[in-house]
Amino acid sequence: MTMRLVGIGGLGLMLSPAARHLSGSDSAQFVRIHDRGTRDERRERCRKAWSDHGAELVQDLEAVIGDGNLDGVVICAGKNGDDCRILRTLAPIIQQRCDPLPFVLHLSTVSSSFALSAHSFLQEQGIAYVNYPLTGGPAGAEAATMLILASGDPALYKRLEPILQQLGNPQFFGERVTAGAEVKLIGQLMVFNGLTGICSGAALKSECFQEPLTGQSQAQFFDFLNNGAGGTRQWDVALSKGVRDNTWDQGFMLQHAAVDAIYAAHLCLEQGLSSLTVMPMLCTALSFAFVLDKHQGAPLATHAVVRELVAGNAPDIDGFVQDKLDFSSPEKSLYAAINALPSWIQDSVLLDVDTSSFV
């Protein structure tokens, strides 16, 4: 029997390709997609894809649940603060309209404490919840090659696995509710350290050889050097866009990456890791905050930070970062990094989350 699903975040980069991947599938059908109404060319393509899929586009969360005849609610929307508001609104609607109660499949990147708190909150109401973060970026979502980091209820995973296999490459990391979120943040440590490494290398090459950051000769240099022992995928998926094509607004967008870096640093702190692991993540989050502040309103991806690392710009970013870090207190530095973000991003962080946050 085909699973009936509804989607929140279905016009986003990571979930929207499901319209195509699941069209004609015997496993699942999205019957309704939340549409917040933002208009641009990309979202118009997404709307058409969902309409072709057979989904109805609706404008509020009550309409998403509709008559309650559904098997699951798929959420791929925002960070802790954003998705906390969504779950807080959805829970009573689900209780009122759905029998039996659907599961909640949460695909957003959130903190491990969020996953645990959301699970406890919904479990008390008889609603099954799992958090399966996605990694691989928009290109991986489009190609159905993204990694899907699953954990929690093994029976629900088994039920969902045929659908997940049509969307990407799922892997189950055990019954702990937080394991998927933790694996995603482990991956973010690798991403951000790789990004800092390749951006630092590009800045140093520019200074040593007295050459601009961008251009074909620079791209060819790192195409070559990235094949060595220090190679990182952050050259291919991130920095090469800027160096080769002077494109800075495509990739892992700064407002999302800054929050992920904070979540990764927080998890390291919770697990008692060395400051040598925690502080680089906070430096990364602060560097993103600096770029967001310097280029207010401009859509920029993470690799745009390379432009601030060269000698001419370094004093400004150094002053911004150093003013907020206290190497004797990583926890104090963590909250300083959060407070350095634009207010609209701070609201989405919601680092200190528990079950009361959903009430």
C-alpha cells in the first residue's frame, strides 16, 4: 500500500527533488506540501514538480494535515527554533484530526538535544518521531545520492527504508534517538575544518605569489594540489565555485552553516572534547557571522569567507573574532558566537531546548 505523506519544507533545496524521485513510486505519495508563498524562479519549478507529482500546495499547517488521512509528516525546514515552532503547532492538530496517529520524519539538521526533546515531547502524545539529517548538499538531493543519517525506532526505519532508498543512501546508526543528529555534526566537523584548510591555502597562495584569489590559473593550481595528501572535497563542492567562476552565492549558505558550526561545537563541549576541537568550530561560526554582518542582505555561501583571509582584510575579521573568543572558557565563547549572529539567525539557534520548548 502506498504511504500517504505530507511535507513541510517541500520547496527547499533538499526535499523538493523528492517530487521527482517519488513520482510514480509504489512506496509513497506526497498528498500535500506546505507553501509559504515565496516567489522566485526556483520555487516556481518546485511548485510545478509537486503538482506533477500529484501533491496539493497549501498555505498553512492546518491545511497540511487536512482531514488527517495520512501516514507520515515529513519536515525538512530549518533549525531548532524554526522546527520547534512547527512541531508546537502541528502536535495538537495531529491529535485532533488523525486516527491512527502518523509518524513525524524530521530531516532537518538540528542539535542532538533537540532530537531527544522532540522525541520525548511527541512520544508522550503517542506520535512516533525520528530525526534523519541529510548530507550531500542540493546536488546530492537532486541526484538522489545524498546520505540519509538514520537512527531511533528500528521498526519505523525498516518501514521507511524503501522510500529513503529512492531519495538517497540511507544508513541506520542504531536505536539511540540522537545518533543521526550526532553523525551529521561529526560530518560538519570534517566539512568546516576542510573548508578552513582550503580557504587558508587559497589565501596564502594569493599572498605568496601576489596573484588574485580568482582565475583559471588559481583553479588549475588547486585542481592539482588538491590531489595531494591535504585534499578536501571542500575544494570541489565549495571554494572552486568562487576561485574558478567568481560565484559566491551558491553552495552551503552562511546562515545555515553558522548554526551548524555552533551545534557541532556544542556537541563537542557536551562530550568533553578538547578545546582544540571546540574552538576552531567557534572561530568558523564567528567568521561566518562576520561575513553576514559585512555583507548584510547578500546571499553568500561558506566559501565567501576566503576573501576575508587575505592580508588586506585579515585585521577586520581578526578583530571581530578575537573580541568574542575566550580560550579559557569555551562555553562562554559558544554563547558569544551565538550573540554575534544577526538576530533573525539567533532566533533559529535555540541551543537550550527541552520538552517545555514545545508547549
